[in-house]
Amino acid sequence: MDPTPEPALDPAIREQLLTRFADYLDGVAASADQNTDTEPAPDLFTLLAEVAALKNEVKLESRQVKSALDQFREAFDLVRQAQTRLEAGEAQRVEAERRARQAAERDLLLELLDLRDRLQAGYDQARRYYPGWLSRRGKAHTFVIGMAEGLAMNLQRLDDTLARRGALPLRVMGLRFDPLTMYAAEAAADPTQADGLVLAEVRRGFSQGERLLRPAEVVVNRLTSPP
């Protein structure tokens, strides 16, 4: 007895099945290609070796960075030292210039003080002048008075110039003798005054701020003889 023949497959369904099978084969082939291109995963030994090599490289880079930082630090220290030396040299130069200016100003003031002494001596002499009968008739007395007035004006102008420079006279009258600011030009004995007291001023002393320009020459009261 012949077997019953299978019914014929619908052509549309057959075509659809063939298309799906072809798509499946293409997907399998693509997956195989991808697996072929991918590198195999490294084993544990290789991974540890690569990590060790990376650590060594990091250490080497760290040493190089530290060496570079040390070099930069040394360079910065050299620059700082050079700057310090420059600042110290500049400070010394400024101080030397200041001292030179002070020395030059001191010399100028001492010359002005010497000029003042001469004017003062001329003024004192003119004031002490007492003309005789013949001098009064020749109008010498009027001339001397006029000269004394001119000297007084010049003295005042010179004192104003010294004051603007900070040069001021020392106060000595009525004070005890001070060897730091006074010079004992003479000694006198006045029992009505205390021992060591300044009785008269022979030549004025001057100071400029805290600096002594020249000591005052004075007459000192000495009631007892030195031992």
C-alpha cells in the first residue's frame, strides 16, 4: 500500500523560511569573525608581570620628577640668595650714601659755625667800643654802631640758616658741667654758686638732633681743688 503523499508546502511560506535561515547563517558568520578579531584574555602571570612593569615605570617617573623638583628648588635657592645679596648690597650702598651726606653736611655746618664765631667776635668788639672825643667828632662812633647793627643782622640770618639745618645751640648756662657736651676752657671760684656749675660760656656749642656738632666751651665753678 503506497504511503499517503505529504501536502505541498505553500511557496510563500517556503520562501520566508529560507530567508530566515539565510539570516541566521549570516549572524553566525559575523559572530565568528568578531571572536576571531578579539585578542584572547591574558593569563594571571602575564597580568602580574605587566602590573610590576607599570609600577617600575611609575617609580622611575617619580624619581625623575623628584630630581627635577630638587633642581628647581636649588635654582630657586640660588635666586633667593642672589636677591638677598642684592638687597644687602643696596642697603649698604644707601647707608654709605647717607653717612657721606651726613659727613658732608657736618663739615659744612662746622664751617658755618666758624663763620658765626667770627661774626660774633666782631659784634662783641663793636659793642664794647667806646669812642673818644676825637672819634665822636669824626663820626666814628656812628660808623661802629652801624657796623654792629649789620653784624647783628648777619648773625641772625646765619642762626636762622643753622636752625633750618637742625643745628641749634646747646643750653649750658645754669647747668652742671657735662663732659659729654661741654669743654672746660677755664675754671673760676664763686662761693655763691654750686661747685661744678657753668658760670660763663666762652664759645657756643651746637647739636643737630641727637648728634653733637661741637661741644660748648665754658667756665666751670671749682670750689675745691682736684686731688
